[in-house]
Amino acid sequence: MSDRFEAYDEHDEDPDKGTGDDIEERSTPVGSSGHGSEGGSGDGTDDGDGDGDNPAGRPDQPPRIPLPRASVEDTGRPLPELDELPPPAPLVLEHQVLKSLLGAWALAACSAEETAAVEDHLGDCGSCAEEALRLRGAVGLLQRPESLDLDPGLRTRVLDSCLERRPPRIPIPKWALPYDAETARLDALLQDFGDAEWHAPVRLRWFDADEATSRRTTVAGVMAHLLSVDGLVAVALGLDDPMGEIPADAPTPVGRTEAYWRASHFPPTRSVRTPWREQSHDLVRTVSFTGGTTGRLAVPYGDFSLPLHDAMLDRAFECWVHAEDIADAVDYPYEPPSPRHLNRMIDLAARMLPAVLADRRQKGLAAPAHGRHLVPAGMPGRTLRLEIEGHGGGEWLIPLDSPAALVSAEHEVAHVALDGVEFCQLAAGHVPPAEAAAGQVGDREAIRDVLYAAASMSRM
């Protein structure tokens, strides 16, 4: 039996059963030689020559399987020129029909004929022309060219507006507001992440001994890092330590993070988001219930400590920096903090610079100007003017010879100007000091010491 498709009459029982003596007619496979299975053609064709011209079983019936129609390109005839095609006949529509098409016309959803009919009508009907103009304006509002991501300051403005009408019974201290806002923004970024985003690679960058350093992890690993370091503030407030029974080699941010990562049997997953978010809520709630009186409570970081109000700013700053690391890993835009919160983060870094300079001087990484000695506390000394431009900016006078030296414009030896976000990137170790786009005037050695001191404040 041929393996090709066979057509047979409706009254045939089964083309595979019996012989030519039992069946009056056997159909021929389409395109076969036309010979029946048991002598004779048996196909009902006109001449039985096997040329396959008639695909039907009988000449007096239409073909059961019509042949494919040839394309105009296969006939050898020339294709019609586009200019020779007759123009489409214009649509003639009633006023009410044309008016009902105005919405679709404004959205560019009409066919070419409908568009032509509507636009011809708009030249004659004033009321429809006014309606069309109004609809086009509304469509322009719906299709905003700018990003639909929320302004980072929107949450703060909404809360301020609500609190003006009804002040909270337990307000959040002002120094804890940046942490509250940045954790909320990061949590909003994470809420729609799938497994692929949680395991996206992230490279953490910072400066160590004036050398650029980095560590590779994942988005979930970054959140585990934030959870373990925020735990330093939680322990200082008497809350549960997220490390649990995990021993850390050193009570430092790096030591705690490395211990947390090692203790995980598998790489961190999306499950780390819930404990991190609950801990951030607990921190804000606890400092709010204390009425802000714990602001000067010391929070140890291992090799140094910060007052609680500065530690909360530090955690807000690191939350923003790592949120940008995560956003870059998943190719998503992320805006800087609101200007008011950014100003407080810059102020913290500027206030920490004198102590960092003194520490670097003790390690031989920075030195006073040639022929000068460090001045006693309370005495005037060399001063650097740090000018931060843009939103959240301002000016800070940095003592160069001693953290406790008096600063004044009279003893200014250098002036550095930086954009606010770029200064924060420098303090986060994401911008090398030598590549910081800073306006520099005055003592080059003093300027270099301050820029490198800002980068040395970064850590994992």
C-alpha cells in the first residue's frame, strides 16, 4: 500500500480490504501512475495515461482535493505598478458616526479611510474640531514621556502633609526619618523581584588602604549583608540579634557579614527580605517609643562607635548605596534620596572627615603641610572649604591639623567643590579619589588628603 494520501468514494468500505474483483472502483493516489491495484486503471480517468492531470476519481465530479492556485509572481505576467492602482473610494459617513470615531482618531486607532473621513469632517464642523482638540490634549496627558517611577521625595511630602493635619501620637525622630524612607524605597524595589532577580550578581565596591576592593555576591546576599549590619543597631537598642547563635570572627560589619554568609547552607534567597524588613520596622518603632532620648546611645562598629542618631544616618546611607547596587544589577533606574535627607548624609560624612584624617595621619597615610606641626585642640589651624553643589548641598569647613582645631575662613588653604551625589559616591568607594570631578583651588596635598579620607570611609 502506498504511504501517500488516498481519496476514495463515500460508498467504499475500506480501500485496504478486498481485491479489484470485490470493489468496483478504486481511487488512485494523488499524483500516482494511475494503475489500479488489481489490473486495469480502475480510476475512472479519461485516458488512464497516468499524467495526473485530473485529480478527481471521476470526470463528471469536481476534484475532491483542488490543486493550489498559482501566485501572480509565478504566471510570468508583470506586476501592476503602484501608481496604476486606483485610489480607494472615500468613505461617506454621517455626522454621528464621524463624531463617534473622534476618540479612536485621537488614539490613532482608525483605519486610513476612517482617518481621512474624520479629518475632512473636522475642516467643516466646528463642534467636532473642538472635541477633537480636547481629546488630543487628553491623550497627550496619558502618554507622559518621562519615567513613571515615583519621585523619591513623594513619600516624605505626603507624610508631611498628613502630619500637618493630624500629628502622630508617637512621632519618628528627625534623625531616624532618612532610614525609614530609604528602607521603604528599597523594599518597594524588591517587592516584584522574581528568582532571577534575587540571584542576579552584584559586585560590592569599597576602598581599603587606598586600594579599590570589591566582593561578588547576589541581590539576596546584599540583603543578608544589610540585615547583619543593621543588627549592630538592633543589639544596641536591646532587640534580637539577627545573627542568632552564629559566631562572628569580629564584631565589625565585615566580620558579621562573612559569618552570616558562611553559616548559610545555601546562598541567601528571597526569604531574607522578610526578616530585614521586620527588623527595620522594629528599629524605627523602638527609637520612636523612646522619644528620641536614645539618640546619643553609642552603637559599636567593632573598631569605632557612633552615636545612635549618626548610626541611623549611616544605615540610611548604606541602604541607599546598596539599593543602587541592586538596581544596577537588574538594570532598573533608582533615584537619590530627597534633598533634605541627602543633606543629612553629607553632613555626617563631613563631620567624620577630621577624625578620619587624624587616623590616616597616625598610620602614615596623610601628613600636615611641610614645615607645619599639628595644632593643639581649640587653636586655629589650617582649614579646607568643602563645597557641595546641587540638591542637599552646602558648605563645610574641615580642620586639617587636628579634629578639635578651630576652623575659620582666615586660615583656609584649599577649596574643593563636588556634586552632592558624587561626593556620596566617593564616600561609598564607588568613585576613585583621583577621578573625582572636583573643582580644586589651593593646597594640592591637603585636597588629596581630604579626597582619600572620604574614600577611606567606605566599607563593605
